[in-house]
Amino acid sequence: MLVLARLVQGVGAALLVPASLALLRAARPDPASRARAFGVWGMVAGLGAGAGPVLGGVLVTALGWRSVFFVNLPVGLAALLLTLRCIPRSPAASARTGLDLRAQTAAAVSVAALATGCIEAGALGWAHPAVLGAFAVTVLGSAAFLLLERRSAAPMLPPNLFRNRAFAASAVIGVLLNTGFYGLLFLAPLYFQQVHHYSALRTGFALLPAVGPVAAGSALGGRLTARTGPRPPMVAGLAIGAAGLAGWLCAGPDTPYPALVAPMAAAGFGTALTMPASTAAVMEAAPGERSGAAAAVFNAARQLGSVLGVAVFGTLTAAGLVPGLHTAVLAGAAGFLAAAGLAARYVPGAVGARAALR
């Protein structure tokens, strides 16, 4: 029941996030104002994600684990009322197209098989028939998705969006960014609870240095993007985040908690600094009529990164938490640096951004 309920919750989130970005683009026609709005959006989203472990620890300790799910009800109701009251109706499209259910199913099966293969590889081994079968389903599902999209009159993932190098690079950066950061947020609580034997409440507060800088980093990222274009804050944020992830190499059975505060803060701040800039890069690279599709692609890329971060990083710890943690943060830091290289090469800077934003 929990898994099915989370599936429904995920469907709702998948409808919400792209719509929110498309609404922001429509509400802020000025590119500089829009970049700052993306910064606020990233700040709120980051605070929501970051508050989860802390609030979850408090709720589990004080009220029990069911309260973690119950708290979504009043929050969701408040959001629904605000939407009905504050969000204007959008004009209907002149020609409505149906959902491409076959392509969506192929994509969902492909991602689910990829996550399954990565997760089970830790227990069964990478050469196990079940793991290889899951990866084979991933390849077949991806091929079916691309074929169906190519033949579709109204594809859910318009191929021409990826002809823009800034858009394609930013989508890949979204995958690498979430893989590293959310992979760390998955392993860090395990490290604090299993190695240092922290309670759920203490673990939640121990993660504050990773989530605390989100507000400042997102707001700064939005303002810098408005002034300099998305490239500088993306490169800087990814470099800082890579340093933060690499800083976890000092984590061991006897590592004092204060030694991990700076690495967590750097990882959180670097991720928050990058997110508004990468969001702006994706949204500005797409034509206005494709803003919803562009937001959906970027959100899908980020969620794919989150899935890979949990699945792959979790698998790496199968032979031992601390050695696996070290391998995982090295991989995450390498991914951040690769993303920084993509941003430096393909994402517009100050001059390119002004041309692209006109």
C-alpha cells in the first residue's frame, strides 16, 4: 500500500513541477526578472526537499512514522486552495493532443528497469542474470520510447529541443547534479545512524549543514544568473559542490561530526547555486510554446538523477558502508566536475545569455 500510495504521489508531483515552471515563465516576461523568479523557485523547492529529513526526524520521534505521511494532507490542501485562488486560467491550446501513453509506458518501464538493475546489483552482482535482464529491458524500453516518439505526431519529448546544445547540456547537468547530491543525502543518514548510531531525530539535525545553505545559494544563483547569464553560477556551483562531495572522503568510523560540516555545507550550497541557473538555461533555450515540455524534460532529468543517486550509491555500499561511501562521493564529485565542463562549454555566458534571452 505504501508503494502504491507513493506511486500516486509521484504522479501528482510529475504534473505539478513542470506546470509551475511554465507558469513562472509566463508570469515573468523579462528574462532578468524570470531568472530571479527561478531562484526563488529553486529556494522554495530546495528548502522543501531539505526540510524533509529534519522534519521527518522530529515527526518520527514525536508522533510516529505515520505522521510523516499525514503532514502532506494539510500542506497539499493549502496548496490546492492557493492554486484555485491565485493561479489564473491559461488559454486553452487551439489544437489539443492526447497523451502518448505508449511512449510514456516505455519510458517508465525503462527507468524502472534501470533502477532495479542498479539496486539489485549490490546484492546479486553485476553479472547476475536478473541484473543483466533488467539492463536489457532498459535498453529495449529506451529504444521503443525513441521509436514511438519519432513516429508520434505529437511527441511528449520533442526531439528538436535537443538540437539546442545549451538545452541538451543543461538536461545532462540536471541528471549529474541530482545523482551526486541526492545520492549523498541518501547515504549520509545511513552513515550517521549505522556508524555513529544517531537517532532519527539527531540524524535529521545532523543534516542541517547540507540543507541550511539552500536558501542563500538559490537566491544568489538567481541573482547572478540575471546579471551574468547561467554559465558562471553553474560552473562555480558545480565546482563548490564537487569539493563538498570529495570532502566526505574523510568520513570514517572515528571521524568527528564537525569535520563533516564544511563538506555538507559546500555540497548543499553548490547544488543550490547551480539549480536556478540550470533551470533558467533550460527554460530560456526552449521556445515559449515549448516551455511546458522543456520544464518536463528538466524535471525528468533531475528525477532520473535522484533515482540513479539512490540506486547506484546504495549498491556501492553493499560490501561496506564506509568504503562504498568513499567510492560514491568520488563518483559524485567526478560527475559534478563533468557537469561543470559541460556548462563551461555549452551554456551561455554573459554575452551569449543576452543574445539568447532577447
